[in-house]
Amino acid sequence: MGRLLNKLATLVDPETAVVAHVGAHRGQEVPAYRALGFQRVVLIEPHPALAREARVALAEHHAGKGYRVIEAAATWGPHSAPVTLHVTHNTQMSSLLRPLAVPVGGHFTVRGAPLALLVPDATVAVVDVQGAELRVMAGAPAGLQVAVLETRTVPEYEDGPLHDEVIQTMAEHGWEPVWSRAHARPEVSDVVFRRAA
């Protein structure tokens, strides 16, 4: 994710941007955010054990007051409400959508809320939520200027939109893709969008 965050730092001012990292997992990107000078980063992670590890990462990297962890799921409804997430058997990744090819190892219920309620002043969203990226964007704050979404070219989650649908839906809502990079698995990519002028 280093190249991606480097690109992000060229599109926004790291000193003034408010980053909402949705699906922050263990907070492994904290050192990169700090090295690039980002002053305000909110890590949103619904899995309780991973959220605890993200808090440890903030402490270990002396992230400071501008960094924090919110233990919740970013959702698309207008209000806060409990939601149930599916946890994959081998990776402990969680999603609001049921995985199609990976066994579900369990479920848990957590507070869900739209991103606009969780981080109302977010100007950047980095969204890695296992197929539910467009749903998170449906609840994004009006001031969001840059969004990074993980996309897929093969179905991995029930009702999860594929890459072309994500690009089209974002364009219909005034967002243009400005950069992308494939993962080690070529069917998965990160796409950086900027709100069209």
C-alpha cells in the first residue's frame, strides 16, 4: 500500500487532510501515513481483536492526537444500527457481504454507522471492506474529495459489484478515477478517485 499512499500524498495536503481508513485491519499503514506527514487519520475497524491491534499500532508508532481508532462498521444507512459481519475462516477478514469462495468461520455484531456520522469532516476515504466499498461511499460525508476503493474483476462477495460497475457508479456520482494499481492477485485493484470539478 506504500505506493498508493505516496500517490495519495500528491493529491491532497497531508497536513490538512482528514483521512478515514475504512477497514483498517491491524493499522499496518500507520507508519506510512506518519512518514508521509498525514496529521489526522481515523482508522475504522469493526473486528474487535483487530481494532485492539490497531490501537497498539498507534501507540507503538507514537501516532499522536490526530490519530484514533473507531471500532465500528461503516454502513450506508442514515443512522447508527447494529450490523452483522461475516468473518472468513482463514484470514479473519470481515465483510458485511457473504464471501462466495472462502468459508465463513463465524459472525459477529458490531455498531454500524454511515461514514458521514463516524468521521463527518473526512476529506479522504481509503476503503477496503471486502466488496462493500460502494455501500460505504453511499454514506460518505459531503466534504469528501478523494476516495480509494478496492475493486475486483471476479465475484468474491454476494452482491458485491465488480470493477467496471464500481467505476461506472462512481462516475454517475461525480467521481473520476485518477490512478490505479493491481494487487499481487491481479483480479483485485485499488482505484483512486477524485471528485470531479
